[in-house]
Amino acid sequence: MTDWFERLKQTGVIPVVTLDSAADAPFLASALMGGGLAAAEITFRSDAAAESIFRIRESEAELFVGAGTVLSPETLRDAVSAGAQFIVAPGFNPKVAEAALDTGIPYLPGVMTPTEIEAAMSMGFSALKFFPAEAAGGCAILKALSAPYRSVRFMPTGGITLDNLGDYLSLPSVFCCGGSFIADKARIAAGDFDGIRETARKTSELVRKIRGGIHV
Ligand code: 3PG
């Protein structure tokens, strides 16, 4: 598999983060790295997304930073210009997929149904965000979907917490999970980067424990 896939897999859990102020970006990046999570998805749900990605690339070169909630080719291009290293979306949009193929940036489209999985596969995408994971049926539906789509690897996101993370990461079809629980809006607003570092630490420890130090 590719380098980007390995980086996400090794990190195990990708913090999904919305920053309202790009000034917080270096603190966030430092807290995540300090807690042992070397990747993040910065969502385009705020005007500060592109500048946040840019600042993270400047301040924490080791952090693998992607853009989330990428709903249009224009947003994808903004994300790439800012330095995003991968693209995530809640759904599968062929126009965004084309733009990702044009620029060559890794794209993890969101899927929830067999039809969406096949649409993504038909354009060459096999690492897919499964969203919204818990609301869609959690591990049970992922197990069912993995039977016919054996080559697909999922990043379940939506409702993931420290309590259910182990169940998801134990599934062979799951290469990593995404979640906002590590750096939630309330703690970012409060400037609680120590708290974010602590949750990142607990999360990365759990990933190591579940995987027994062996990369599957
Ligand atoms: C996402 O954008 O991927 C989700 O909003 C994250 O879901 P969560 O907040 O339940 O982790």
C-alpha cells in the first residue's frame, strides 16, 4: 500500500478538528504530536481551515495533515494550495473525485451503502471513510459490507469514542478511525490544549494496546 495509507493506518485514529481561528493551529498540532497522534483532518467547516492547514505544515512538519468536509473541487484546490496532504469528504462526489485524481492528492470519500462503495471503487478509490459510522449501524454493518467488498478498507467516523474505538479497530477491514472526540470544539474554544494532548495520549496508547504493537 501507499505511504499515505500507511501513515493513516499507523496513527490509528485521525482527529477530526474544526478550528475557528488559525492562531490555534500550532497549539493543536503540538498537542496532537505530544499525545502520539501524528495525523489530523482539519475540516472546511470554518473560514480558518485553509490557513490552519498552512500553519500546521509550517509548525509541525511531522504531522500528516488533511482537509475534511471537502464538498467541491474549488475547496479541494484551496486545500491543496494550503498544503493539505490528503482529502476527506462525508460523501462520494464524482466532481471532487475527478479533482483529486487530477491533482494526485489522496482522497477518502465518504460512503454508507453498497452503491456508494461501488461508485467509489469504479473510480479507483479503495480507502473509504464510512460515515456516519455509529448511526449507520456501527461494526455490524461494517462487517456485512466487508464480505462482498474484500479489497475495501474503511475509516469509520461519526460517533467514535474511546469506549467503542477498540471494537472498530479490531475489524480487519478498518485501517483507522476518525473522530472529533480528541479535539472537540469546547476544548479548543477554552484553549485546553493540555486536555487535548491527554486525550490524544490515551487514544494513541489504546491504538498500540489493541494492535499489540504489530501493524496489521
Ligand atoms: C466528521 O465530520 O467526520 C464527523 O462529524 C465526526 O464525527 P464525530 O463528531 O461523531 O466524531
